[in-house]
Amino acid sequence: MMCAADPRQGRYLTCAVLFRGKLSSKEIDEEMLNIVNKNSSYFVEWIPNNVKASICDIPPKGLDVATTFIGNSTAIQETWKRVGEQFSLMYRRKAFLHWYTGEVRFFIL
């Protein structure tokens, strides 16, 4: 699921960084360690080694190098709270409930 969440509002539990191109694994490991140390307030302390990096020697077509970052952050909690509140409002009104129960209610105005 893709959604808009501000990563500054949460902390990273884990993340993966995927590199493509001719890169040194030693350089990548050092740089990732520097990034984690510099931004330690954005990572939880109770999960050691929570950043993983992988390297593919074959660059994407038309580029020398490329990087993809995938992070699991607690910033998503605000989105889930909002979805939960919206669901509760709809459930209180019994909106769309007939789709799941198979019951159809007709209201006479």
C-alpha cells in the first residue's frame, strides 16, 4: 500500500537500500554506517543492524548507477489512525455494511 506519510514524524524500524551499478561494497557499507550514525535519532535503538544494503553490478539502462530505498517507519501510524476513525464513523452510520452482511435495508422517507 502506498500512502503519504511524513518520515520525520516517526522512526525507522528497518530499511533496505538497493544499489545498481559498479560500486564498491566497502564504500557502501561505510556510507550506510555513516548515515545511520548521523541520523540515529530517526532509527529505533532496540533493533541492531536495521539497515541492509544489496548491490547489483548491472546498472539500469541509460544510467551509470541507481539507488532504491525502502523503509519501514512508525510514521504510518497517523495514516492508520485516520483510516480507523473514518471507518468508525461509517460503521456507526451502518454505511456500506450491507455489502458485507448481505442484507439490504430500504429506507422510506
